[in-house]
Amino acid sequence: MDLMEAIYSRRSVRSYTDQQVEKPMVEALIQAAVQAPSALNQQPWAFAVIQDGKLLAQYSDRVKAQVLKTLKPQSPLYSHREALANPEYNVFYGAGTLIIVCAKPEGVHAEEDCSLAAQNLMLAAHATGLGTCPIGFARPWLNLAKTKRALAIPPNYTVVFPVIVGYPKGDRPPVARREPEIVLWR
């Protein structure tokens, strides 16, 4: 798959098979991630990988509880409260792998750099037939001090980009995109 094809055909996947992503593949995805550019070449990223399905199911319940507890009516996420309250809803969509991209505190633009690394990871996964989906719902819970302690994420690291990875179940139709808004072209 060439790069432009990968960019135009990558989709967020919300349905996965039970097949586990093998450790060498996860390592290859992380290697692709760290090829991203970073401000002053500081490479401020760190990664946590969770492949325990039971643990991911427990974490999904904790994420949902945290989001529901802190959700404000003016939030764009407020419309998702019914799904979040559903015991059957899993924020990780049954994917067998969660890769958490964390920013180290010493990076000049660490969060942006980690987002670039996550995009590399998602495009690399897509090019190999894997599906991915960023899980923004999980970020606040993953950034709690007690969660970081449980996951051995250093307390001064910031969880920037949790992304699930797995083997897609079914097709993923294209999503319409708006035309880009160009505010200046001189």
C-alpha cells in the first residue's frame, strides 16, 4: 500500500475479531511510531501496551464510570452518556491491544510530537491490515495518578494518545470529509 492510499483509506475501526496482535507486530508498530518527527529531535514519547482482554474490559468499565462522573451537559460528549451507561458497551470495542502513547515532561512540544507518533502507528497498522481507533474517552482516566501507578506509567508522564489495535471485523466504509478551510493563501 502506498502512502497516499493509506492516508485516504485508513478508518477508525470499532469492531474486531478475537485474533490477538502478535508481539513482534506491536513492536514493529511502535518502531514506526518513533520514526515521527519531533521538536528538536527530543523524541519525548513512551509507550504502554496492554493485551490482557480481561484487564481491558475492567478498564473500560472504569473509564465509563469516570467519564459519566465528570461529564458536563455542555460537553460534546454528553450525547454519549446513554452508551457509556450501558454495561455492554466497551470503550475499547473488544480490541485485544491498547497502545498508550505518553509524553515525557522534557519535550518542547511533547504532546504534539506524541500525536505525530500515534499517526505513524495508525498508518503503519493500516498498511499491514490491522485496524486502529483513538480512544479519547480513556485519556482522562489513564491520566489519573492511581491509574498511572497501577500501569507503572511515571507520574510526570502525560497520557496523550490511547489507541486500540486489532484485526478488523467487517468492512469500514469511507467517511465523508469536509473541504479544507483555507483562511490564507498569499
